Amino acid sequence: MMTDSIFHYADPADSAAYLTAKLAYYIDAWDLAESCQRDSAECIILDVRSAEHYRLGHIPGAINFPHREMNALTLATLSKQAHYVTYCDGIGCNGSTKGAYNLAQAGFKVKELIGGLDFWRRDNHPIIEGSEPSTWPTDAASIQCGC
């Protein structure tokens, strides 16, 4: 039924189903940082940007795996039992989507980081420079979420 109102709302059950599905595809910076701070082995973070961009700054613990290098041979090095989170530079980049797509097509469980490294930085989460994943810094500030 169409109304003259600019506000059209979905049936609550449809909304719940859609939003449940959406949460299965995406993770935000706060939830990911909280998982990292707990040293949770729940997920493996994949920085799908180039090695050069990775060296300039990445999420602590993230492994550099450029989406352009993902193929059957390189993906075979990953565990199908793990959960993966992909990220790229952010909202203006679709590298994380391409990486997540490659993983999903190959049968891996994967989510995308909302807003990528841009939103991660905006929330003041730690960034590590260099070619190694490193670990979560012990002196990182306590995570505060404004939502």
C-alpha cells in the first residue's frame, strides 16, 4: 500500500530479518577493536590493500593479503574454519568488498569492516606501521563507543 507520506516503513519482521542479515555481513570499528583488545581468536583481519599501503599503517594483527592477489592457489593457504574480516582504505574504496567477495566465492566466512581504515582512524584505534602484523598494543587506550 502506497501512502503520500515520505516515510515508508517495512514490516517489523522484515526489518528484523534484513538487519540480522546485515549484521552477518558487516562489522564496525568498535566491535572489531573490542575483539582485538580481548585478543580474540574469533577472526583473522585481512588488509586487502597493496603492500605499500599496508606498510604505511594498518590495524594491529592484520595480515596483508591484497585482493588482487587472491586466487585459488593463494586462498588455499587460509583456513576454512576461521572467520575473516576484510578492510581497505574506506568508504571511497571497494577493495574490502572485492576481497570479501573473493573469500565468499571460495567458501570462507567473511565480513567487511564498515568504513575501512578511515573509520578505524576516526575512532582513534591504534595503527601499526611496517611490514609485520604485530599485535595489539598493551598501552592502547580503553575503547569507548559513542553509539
